[in-house]
Amino acid sequence: MHLECLGATHLEAVAEVERLGQTHPWTRDTLARALDDAMLEVWGAWRAQTLLGFAVLARLPFEVELQALTVRPEARRQGVGHDLLRHLVTRAEALAAERLLLEVREGNAPALALYRQLGFREDGRRPGYYPPADASAGKRETAVLMSYPLAEGAST
């Protein structure tokens, strides 16, 4: 597996992973804008010619934010998300960010476990933030806000 920064030429591969990997996927237009935005970095994990997963990193004035992390269902639990996330921590350090921020659905236990394993800590919650993962459930889901401190003295 190798990681690379993705661009507009990777739209089809990114859109396929997003469609397969998300309950509420980003639209093709949103993905195209992300791949073309100078303030975002879209990193992909490849095995041969197959995009296994990707992550979107937003550069903010003092922090960076993980805006998306999606892995193909058949590639999950194989270290793809872990490798992408570790790479984003390294990128955030290189950008001299104070913290790496993210939010995740409260019900996404595998993602929460990964973030905690890598040293992210919970900063707060936004009740009722996400639409229900299952439309028949009808109940909106809480967002868990997390961060990874990078700069000495960075606080949450």
C-alpha cells in the first residue's frame, strides 16, 4: 500500500470509494471541489491500481481538520484508516498546526476506537448533529468532537 496526495484526475476513484463507504456520501461535486481546493489536501491509500481509502485534511489558521476519512468496505480492518490517519498527523506536524480536529458519529464504534488508539481525545459532543444513519430510525445522531494535540501547550 502506498499513500499519495490526490488531485482532480482521481475524482472517479474517490467518488467510487465514497459511494461504497458512506451511508450519507459526499456528492460528486463536493468531492470535485475538495480535490481542487488549495486549502484542502486529499490523501489516498492505494494497493496496485485500486484506491482503498482517502482522507480530506483542511488547513486552518492554527489547526487542521480531518473532514472525511472513507475506506472501501472490503478494505476495512486492514490498517488503511490507521495509515491514513498517522500520515495526517505527520502532515499536521509539518504544517506547524497546534491540533488535528475531527468529529465522528457517536455510533461509529470502529472509528472512535481507532481515534482513541492513536491518541485523540474527546473535546465535546453535539447532540442531534447528524441525520440518522438509517432513515427508518428517525433519530438524529450525536457528533463526538475530538482532537489530537500537536504543539506543546495546545489545549482543547
